[in-house]
Amino acid sequence: MPARTGTEASTLVLEGPLTFQTIHAHRDAIMKSMGSSGDLTIDLSGVESIDLAGAQLLVAVHRSLAARNASLRVTHAERYRRICGFAGIQPLGAT
């Protein structure tokens, strides 16, 4: 899960499944990328599958960043949008 960081924003590329079984590793990587920088982009191009736990993690990250006046941008978010649609929740940050 390589992270590219700058002065104002970070980009994190997630890989593998973003599911209940892998959520802790992904959460830890996301928290490291959030650090004290501003906005965060999460690239889901390497994510094979996503379940409701993965979607909830992304929604929680969005809310956490918003509380710090920062934003989340989720790219390659087709699977994220689809699972959110099934669950009836807004895919926050999806582009």
C-alpha cells in the first residue's frame, strides 16, 4: 500500500480486498496516511473487492477528515459506490 505524501495532501493506493477480514490493516495504513497533512486521496484501483465494512471505513475516514476541515477523495470507486448503493448509504468522497 504505497503512500505518496506532499505538504498539503496524501495519496494512498489500496490493494487487495477491502473487507471485514482485512479492514484492520487498511485502517492502519489510512491512519498513517492521514497524519497531520491536509486532504487525502484513496485510490481503489488495486482493490479486488469491497464489503460493507470497507465502505463504512471510507465513510468514517471522510467524516474524520471533515472534522479537521480536510477532505477525502476516493478514486476508482465503482465497487465502493455499488456497495453503498446496496446498503442505502452515501458513498462519501467518491469521484
